[in-house]
Amino acid sequence: MKPEDLCAFMDIISYSFQNPLLLETALTHSTFAYENRNYIEDNERIEFLGDAVLQLVISEQLYLLAEKLKEGKMTKTRALVVCEQTLAQAAKDISLDKYLRLGKGELQTGGAEKPSSLSNSLEAVFGAIYLDGGLDAAKRVILSLLSPYLELALHGKIQYDFKSRLLELVQMTKGQSTLSFAIVNEEGPVHNMKFTAAAILDDVEIAYGVGSSKKEAEQMAAEMALLSMPSAVTDDGGEE
């Protein structure tokens, strides 16, 4: 990777690496590393570290900013901030796609635009900063990029189609499994009904959600199912 490209990206994130090789690794997709086996490590291991750092930073920020939020709501809010969709958009905000090193085949099939590649690589960048400059440096960059999304999530202005995401995940990891949703309980007065939905995988109820409408309850059930499945945040549903 050209030194000027590394410097340009460092300018964008407002962090100067003492060891630029860490950043180069963070921007190296596994397909590029495979095609250049004797060249450089891919970003999967450093992404693993970055994911943990990201979770810690956002958890701490939520704890400090939202004193009245209960644990369950904090978990849901954090999930919105650190999910693939949000991280992919944050990666686009800093033009990470222009600096990501991909294999030829992956590049030709639009790999630089894949949300999974973008989100995973951004986590790898966070991990690289942590290794290079410590937790404070990583925290500074993470919050500079994700604070706007955290504010949106806290005010209920980030919403994703969790049902579609869960269906995609099931199709990738469970093959011919069948996913469905059912309303399992309705309670309350007509003007203030509460619905409980179940996410059902192969006739087994795997998660539940409550909402003021059937649609909202099903989305909540899908979100709870995603939160319970570690593979929900991986590239292809397998191990990272």
C-alpha cells in the first residue's frame, strides 16, 4: 500500500499511526491476503480485537450519557450503534471503501461496497488504533465517528429491518431451515394493546418481542434473535 494512501487515511480519521503496518493490516481483506500469501496478514484477527474495543467504548458512553436507561434498553441501543448497517455507513463516511485492499475477484464483484466488508474493516481499524496508541486513542476515534449514530439511536431515530436481516442469516447458516413469526399473546385495552411475537426457527420458538403493534413485536422478536446469535455479526455466518 502506498505511504501516501496510508497518510491520507490517517488524516481522515485524525490519528497518526506510529506503526503504519497496523493500519495496512486493518485495511487488508482476506481475499487480498490470499492472493498475496507471502505479503501481509489479513485483518480478521485485528478485527476481533477491534470489535471488543468498540463494544467497551460504546457501552461506557451509554452508561455515562443515559443514566436512566435500564440494562435491556442499553443493550438494544448499543446493538443499533455497533451493528453491520451502522458501521458500514460510518465506514463510507470516511471513504474507507477507497482504501480497502481486496482480492481481484472480490473487487470485481463489488466487494468494496459490501456492508460486511466495510463494517469488519472499520472494526479492524479500531483494533489497529488500540494496538498502536492504546484505549484512549481508540476511544477518541470511535466516538468521533460514531457519536452522531449513538445520539440517533438514543432518540429512537435508527431503525433497521431486523426480520430481513435474520432471514438472511438463517439462509446463510441454516440451509433449508424455515423461519416464521407468530403472535403468541395480546393484552391490554383496545387503545393500548401490547402484542408478543415469537421468532420461530424450524418449529422452535427462539426469541420473543413485545410491541404496540404486531409488526413492531415481530421486529423486536427478530432483533432479540439476532442478539442471541453470535454469527449475526460475522461476514458469512461462520467463525471469524
